[in-house]
Amino acid sequence: MIYQFPLVLASIDVGSNAIRMIIAEFDDSTNYRVLYFQRAPIRLGHSVFVSGKLAPDLKEKTILLLKSFREKMTEYSVKAYRCVATSAIRESKDGELFVAQIQNELGITLEIISGTEEARLVYIATRSKMHLGNQNWLLIDLGGGSVELSLIKSTGVIWSESHTMGSVRLLEELTLTENGNGKLKNLITEYVSLLKIPYPGSLANIGGLIATGGNIEDLAKIAFIQPDDDGIYNLPLMKLSQTIETLFRLSFNERMEQLHLREDRADVILPASLVYEHIAQLANVESLLIPNVGTKEGVLLDLVQQLTKPFSHFEDNEKFVEESCLNIGSRFMFDESHALQVMNLAVSLFDQLKYIHQLTNEDRRFLIAASLLHDIGTYISYNKHHKHSQYLIENSEIAGFNESEHLIVACIARYHRKSNPSIEHTSFRALSKENQKKVLILSSLLRLADSLDREHQSKVDRLIIKKMDSSILIVLRGKGDLSLECWSFKKKSKLFSQLFNISVEITEKFDL
């Protein structure tokens, strides 16, 4: 179903330091008015980052709050919503049980998202607020449990990494007190110094540093920085450093009284400020740009695209995936031209054979990612490189995929050669029955695509699929002799033929 404007939507962000909800009315896919906003200071990360579990009283408060959110959505006639959970629930031992409890008791679907998905959503929100031009920008999003660093541009995310160094986590792990601020500062500074910017060479000639999160917004206000006409703050690094010195001179109560900070901000703002300062120094920038948007706005903007422009939404998601995978591949010195050739062939097979496999556009993303990354395991060794590829994918962060989706991509890549998917393999066994079926189908398509670039020479320009009575005929168009590609294709077509009980033929020439 494609929704029409005006459209009332809601986003709920279940964070580590607070839970937020926005209800907004969209006039089109980019312009909206906030009808209702609430921020509840429920610090789910308090117990998770120490004990590994959610505190029972905080779970109860969250249930009651989400119940009130559900009532507000009914009151405002919300057509659709997305509710996401970040690091606290993502890392808690009982997080998935809590998600199931919320679904059973309230009928609210709470989605646990990865750090890279957080970064993608914040990027979407940032892009809607700032003109990024032709430059690359470093984006830092600091939450209660994690910090996401991304290199972004107007067309997408170049790379993104999530680190377990959020403000609440630092607070809990370093047990901040009101006394001994000198030693405290040294301790936090030393801990924060462990945070590094990956691929520092990619920061050459960046447009600047964009910072998001409630802490940096309050730091700008404490420093008496006024926003510009677009609501964007420009906080000089020197001013940030001076503000940090002020914070350390004040006690917890003084920060609330003199700086008018909320109780749940007055403690975490200290470690947060040092993270921002450290990254700004590493990036060698003189100021931080603060657009006053975050995950909750990104959820809204992503949701409205999905509901009103589904094809555009799929295309944007695929661009995110492709950009992210190309940057992951470059880290492992992959053959980019081969990866792109296999991806294009795999997508062509997917689209033309949709009447057979019946998979969705969302599944298409898995094939794109696996196609681009199927050979990165050669960075470790060509011998058993399919298994090495699986390992590297499982331990990398692909923008737009959550943890379980990473596993799907990794398995598809693993089965691009040699053995078929099997429940004897741990990762494949960990997938649901539905996702195992997807891996079987998509890995069979990846095998076919990979076989058509056996020599890594991109000789096949395009392929055309013709339906026959009890078979399909694949017609290759390309450069030079394609007999080797045809031979390789026949060898690798067995899995696809077995899955769909159909004969697959291939030829270089066919009179259409």
C-alpha cells in the first residue's frame, strides 16, 4: 500500500539514556510539522553496562511509557510508526525477551538496530538539514551506549563504524563521583584516547565535523553559541574545551543549578564532551557543526520514504549497501571490477528470474552485498577464501543491515563456491527456516553470476533470459569468445536447477 499526503507518522527511539517519541504530520516526503514530542529519562543502560541485564524497574517503566505512546498514536491518528532500540537493549542478555514481552503485551514492534543502522538513520536526518555539497564530512553520533563514526557525502555513507563508548557507558564503567575531578579528568581522557578514527587518510580535505546527540546540543548552549537561520550550531573547538573546563570545576548539583541541565544530562555530559573534543582533535578541525537532529528524525524521514516512495526507498537502501560494501572491500584489497561485474550479473539474474524465485526487493539487497564481498576472503588466503569471506563479513559492519541480516549476507557469500548450504554449518543453522531458504536461492544466483566472470575480465556485457517449456535459456552478449564462461556456468548451475527443478541452458548466440 502506498500512502498519500498529508500523512501522520511516529518514531520511537528507545535509547540507553532516554526514550523519545515524535509524532509528525508530513505534507510531502521532506517537510513535516511536529505534533507531539516526549522525552522520558529512563536510563536503560544503567544496569546493562554493568551487569549485562535490564533492571526490572526500568523495564516496567518502559512498558508503561510505551503504553502511553500507543495511546498518543491513537489520539493523533498515526498511520504508521517505527520503534527502534539501540545499544542498551542490543547488548542486554534479556533484550530479545524484553522485545517479545513488549510485542505480546502492547502489540508494539520494537526493532533492535545495529550501530551502522543508527549511523544510516542519523545520516538521513543530517542530509535533510544540511547542504553537504560535493565534499566528504566526518559525522559523529554519540548516544548513551555507543558512538558511531561515519564518513558521509551527499550521495551516501562512505564508511561507518560503531564503538562501545557512549556517555552512559563511560559514566557507569568509570563510576564518576563529585570528588577528585582532577584524577577523574585524567581517567576519562585516558579512556577516551583509545577511540581512534578508522582510515585517517580518508579525512583529507573533509568539509568538516558534524556532531549529533543531546549532549553536544547542550554543550553548544552552555557555550552561548547561537544557531544560524537553519537551526545549525557552529561550536568552535576552543569554546568546547573552555566549556569542558567549566564542567569539571562544577559539582553535579552546580551543573544543574548554574547551567540549567537536567539531572540525567548533568552527569553524562562530562564524558560525552571529552569524546567530542577528542574526535575533533583527531580530525584536525577548528569547529563542530551541530544540526540538531538524530536517530528519531532519521526514523521519520526513512519511514515516509518507505511508505510513499517505495521504489525510491529501495534504491536509496541499495545505494547505502553498495557504497558500504565497496568501502569494506577496499579495506581488504578486493578486485573491485570483478565484484561490480558479479553484482551486476547477479542483479540481472535476480530481476529476470523473479517469476521463479519469488523473493522481494529487500532480499535483493542481500544479493548485492554478498556479490560485492564474496571474494574478500582472499585477503587472508585464496585457499578456502569463501570461508574467510564469511568470517570477515560477519565481523564487519555493513550500512543498512542488522546483526541477523549480516549473517544472511555472510552465508550467501560463503556458498558462492564448493559445498552447498548445510545445517551442519553453524552460521547457516543459526538462521531461521525462512532465511535459510533465502540463502539457498541467493547463493545459487551468486554462483551463476560468479561463473560468468571466471577470468575476472568482465567479458559479459549483458544476459537475456528466455522462458522455454520446461527450462530457461540464458543468452550471453559480450566481448570475444565466451565459451569458458558457458562451461563454468554449466558447472555452477546445479544448485539452482535442483532448487527449482528446472533445466538451465546457456548460449552465446540466439536469434531473438
